[in-house]
Amino acid sequence: MAVGRLTGPLALLMPGQSAQYQGMGSGLYRDVPEFAQLMDELFLLMGAAGDELRSDWLAASPRVPIDHADRSQPLLFAIDYALGRLLMDWGLRPTVLLGHSIGELAAATLAGIFDPASAVRIVRHRVGQFATVPAGGMAAVAASRAQVQPHLRPGVDIGAINAPRQTVIAGAAEPLRTTLATLRRAGFTSAPVPSTVPFHSELLRPVAVAAGPLLASLPVRSPQIPLVSGYTAGYLTDAEARDPGYWARQPVDPVLFWPALTTLADAGPQLLVESGPGNGLTTLARRLPQVRSGHSEVLALLGPPTGPSREAEQLAAAAARLGISPP
């Protein structure tokens, strides 16, 4: 992609589990006051748990590893949302949003479906329920869903379709290990997804059931910004946005990221901007025919992890390419 200012309708891509890395966003918190203020607003909504989360996030030697869901999930939500809000506060208006897993909750908050206080309650409730989930994990397989499906063992499910030949599976530890061994014998390679929870598997069904009463009690609005669903691969309807069951099922249902990304790209030339840690979603988006042909372009606000000391520089460079002059 040529260096220079990028223009066109703006689509924000908001990452989820596996995007996390130690120290993510902490450089922005230190060096970009507007970002720090947005993060502090979310930590305040979390109460005492927010104080502990912030302290451990910024610590040189964190007490809890970043891949633990107690850390990765609330921080991914907060950083995705804060970066998106920052762009909007700087004058950019996204035309569409697409989030991956917990990233969709951040997108829904930016779209006005949930207010930040309600979204924080959802995140905290989910995280509290993860302790009840049996031990398990996730892995990305270099194969299509159709190729993976016949090799699944009971207790292992399709967790995400990230690309035509990148399928994530999730499940309990032992059947997941057996399934991966079977896939290796069949000639398919895989890599672990950093997660202490088997997201998007039936093991999380009790989490969805437990979330029902809370979600039914929260105020919701129709999306103020169009949002492509990572679970239906279509544009989120008003009825879906207002359905507590849709949001309750999020940790269980498979993420149809590639079909959703294709729906978004088919709308016409766009600028796809990753609003969150790393560049995992823009790496996937580069596989789109619209991006390969140059009709659409991609940009990661933070790019590949290079350490907290360079995050403000990365964001400033991305802002310049977007034509933003931060205050």
C-alpha cells in the first residue's frame, strides 16, 4: 500500500481474543491523555475491579498473565472502544463497524446499542462466569470449515471462520488435543490461539444462559452506526440489536468473521481500519479481492506489536494517513 493520505468511507474492525499482548495500549495510556481519559472512564465503571485491572495492566511484572480471560477480555473491550471513540472525537465518523468476538461488544457500544456502563456490566458478568467453564482451549487450523468438520471429536466445536482456509476450533482440553492430532495426521497444520477459555464452543452454553436476565434488564437502542454481525454475517437488524438472546449467545456461537468481512467489503470501496491491538484483522482483510485489487485499503492503528514506547508514534502515523490533526 502506497504511503500517503487515505480517503474513502471508513470501516472500523475491532479485534477480539488472540489480539492481546503484554503491555498493549499501555504506551498510549502514558503518552496520549485523551486515550487515558477514555480508559479511566471505563475503569471507573468497573469499580474496585477496574482499579485492580488498571494497576496490573500497567505493572512491569503483572500478577495475572495477559492471556487469562480475566485480563484479555476486559482490556480488549476497553482498548477497542477507546481507540474507536478517540477517532470519533478527532472528527472521523465510521460508516460501518465489524467486531470479532468481544470486539463486537465494543463495536455495539460505539454504535450506541449499549451505553458504556451497560457494556461494562456485560463484560464483568461474562468474565465472572468463565471460572465455571471446564478447562479447554482454542486452535487455528489452516483448512476450511468443510475440511475440518469431519475430524472434530465430541466436545470440540467450530469456533470461528477467519478466512477461507483459517478455521478456529475450540473445546475441552483432551478432545481438543485428540482432534488436533487427527488433523495433523490428515495433513493440516494448526497453531494454538492464546486463550484460557474455549470461547465459541458449547462448553460456554451455561455462560449464555446465566447472562440472559442481566441482558434483558439493560437499556438498548437501535444502532446509530451500521454494524455487520460477526454471527450472522449480515447487517445487524434493529430486532437483533434489541434481542437479549443475540448478545447472550455471543461467547458460544461461532464467529463468522470472513463471511461478515466479505459482506462489508461487497458494499463498495472502503478504508478498513483496525481499531484495537495489533494487526491481525487487517492481515486477514488483505486477503480480500477488493483489497488485493486496490479498490479498498487497510490500516492498523497500532500495527504489529513493537512495545509500549512506540504506540503513540504508531497512532500518530496512522492519524496522519487518515488526515487527522489531533488536538
